[in-house]
Amino acid sequence: MEAPVTTSVHALRTAHEQFVTTPGAAPRVRDLIADSWRRCAVRGVHPDGSGLPPLRVTAAELTAYRRAHPLALVLPLFRELLGDAAPDDGHVFAVADTDGTLLWVEGDTATIERGERMHFAEGAVWSEERAGTNAPGTALELGRPVQIVTGEHYSCAVHAWSCAAAPVRDPSTGRVLGVIDLSGGGTIASPPALAAVRGAALAAEAHLARTMAVPAPIGCDDGVRLSVLGRDSALLEHGGRVLRLSPRHSEIVLTLALAGHGVTGDRLAVELSDREVPPSTLRAEMTRLRAVLGPALLGSRPYALLCPVRTDFGEVSALLAEGRVAQALARYPGPPLPRSDAPFVVEQRRSLEQQLRGAVLGSGDPGLVRRWVDADWGADDAVAWSVLARTLPNGTPQRAAAAARARGLDFAEALPPQVVRHAAVLQRARS
């Protein structure tokens, strides 16, 4: 851990001005700060104090998210260790999640009000990527305690502040759960402040080790099941509850479930849309999803489902792999998230349908083929109707009807699109 900086306020601000106004200038600051400034410059963070950190969630969403967050268990401990002296010293303590979203900001009332003017407030995102060099964000970036004083902040809006922060880890897995921070004036630019947050983090981890009895993420033993076939809003069964997810959350959870491993934010954005998804938009959506699922189920950096998830999609795929075509078709109420245009979902939907269709048409079982063409997704499948006609006995009305349907579909496919549309209009008018 680095010793607290002793450079003067004037010298720090001069170094900051030289760095942001002179391309390629070597920052005349600590290595930790120089590295952070370079990351901020590459990410396009505003050094002039504009572009304040965004408020990511609504009050209701934040309340639900905080209630489920593991660090809620140690909030009373943080209040005891860091909050009692806040009115006397004029500082605040803050607890943030792994994305840098401030979950709690408590302490001196006047300091809280000053912080709110620069969006250092509950629900705001203070990751290094969004807010520039700052103790909570940079501690998360590096995974270790840090102290940032006055002009070491990348954003000029924070140059009147000093802060110290330390990550808090899950004692059973070592995974970062969030960060504890002290922010304020001169008293925070001192060795005791850094020691205080480091001690608070260690005390929190010891408390969590005593209270978190099971090493696995909470709820995993209860089993998690995701149902997406034939529905636009997925159902998630977890811990005795059934959650109906929004269409976008359904796409995200299905993508993470089928990926089977962590997915970076950049990759997830590509899987969800052909158009560019701003990182801030994706992070906000993931925060809302974490408020629904709880942090014990949804992890970040990279994004991942922390419990094994069974899906009806996977169950049908497994039955097909075993050659149990009839059972697979019986378990298939329709395509997964049929209205979704997310590239990953479209690809998986097409893949499963092709596998199932191929297995049904290749089975030689007229009963299975009949079930396929009787379903909405197979009603206009000309090849399937032809296969059905060939599998039915010669001379039967059913065979003749299937062959006629196949010929009709082939004829319709050969017509110009405008003729097909006109015929459909006439058919609707007659009905």
C-alpha cells in the first residue's frame, strides 16, 4: 500500500492542468494516480467537472436492491466504526457495489448536501470509468485500498475533496462484494483515514464469515429454473418464488444461462442488439436486473449467473441429443422468446428449431410430423406437409389433404409478395 501523498494542493492542480492540456505529457504524480489518469483519458472521462456521474436507479429500485445486497448485513458495523464521528469531522461514509453504484451515503448533513451537488449521492455511479479517479472507483478498479486527495481526482468537480476506500470481499470465495469509502476534507487526507477504511473492510469480512454459514451463493441449493419456450417474458423459479421477467431481462438472463460462463459488458451488448448499446445503458439495465434477482444470483465483472440454472431450452436440447424426439416435441410449447430480436436469442431460437424440425421430419413418424404442422410454427412449413403426405397411407383423404396443403404453400411461395399480400387482405375481408 502506498504512503499518503504529501504533494501540495497547488502542485497537484498544476500537474492535473498540464496533463489534461498537453497531449502526451507525463503526469507528475504518484504512479497509482498517473495510471488512473491515463485510463480516464482513454475512456473519455471529462476532466473539467462536466458530465457528472449518472443516477442509475430509482428510489424504489434502490431500496429493493439494497435490501438484498450482502453488504446490508454489515451496514450497522460501518455506522459504528465510521459514522459516529462523522458530524464532528465533517465527513461521510459511503458503501458501493461492484459497479461503483453508491448504495448508502451517511454522515455529516452539510457534507452530504455538498456531495449531492456533484452527484455523490445514493444511486449514483462512482466507478472510475464514470466519475474519473476517485477512491471508491479506483479501489474497485485495482482491487485494493486506495487514498485519493484533492487534485489527484481526475474531475475538477472533486478537487475540494479527499477520500479513502477499501474493497470488501466475500470471505468464502474472495469475490469483491463492494467497497467502503470515507469522503470529506482535510481529515480524510491522512494515514488514519486509510487505516480506518481498511480496518472497517476487514471487520466487515470477519462479520460476514460468521453470519454467512454456507460457502455457496445464497439460494443455489434451492435450484434455479428458467422457462423461455413459447413465451415473451421468461419465468424464473428461485428460492420458492416465481419471477416474471421483463422482455429485456428475459433476453439477458437467457444469454447468461446459455453462455455458461461470465460475459463481459461489451460482449453482452453485442449479443443483445445489432445497434450500439451505450455502456451506461447496459449498466443501468444490469443494476435493475440485480435489484430483481439479488446480488447472490447475478454477478458482475464479468456478468454471470452465480447459481446453476436449468432451462426448458436446455432440457429440449438434451432430449434431442439422446434421440428422444417425441419427448422433446412434447416439451416444446414454442420458440424461445419469439418476439425477441436480440442476435443471440435469434441465433439460439433458429438453432433449436432446426434441430427439432430435423429430428421430427427425419423420424418417419406421421404422428410427430402431424403435431409439427398442427402447431403455429409448423403450419406454413411446406416441406413438413410434403413429408407428412409421404408418411401417410396411399389413397387416404389425410394424405391427399397434406399433399394439397404442400402444393398450396409451394405455389404461394412462388407468387410475388404483393400478390400474396393482396390475397391475404381479400381473405380477411371475406372472413
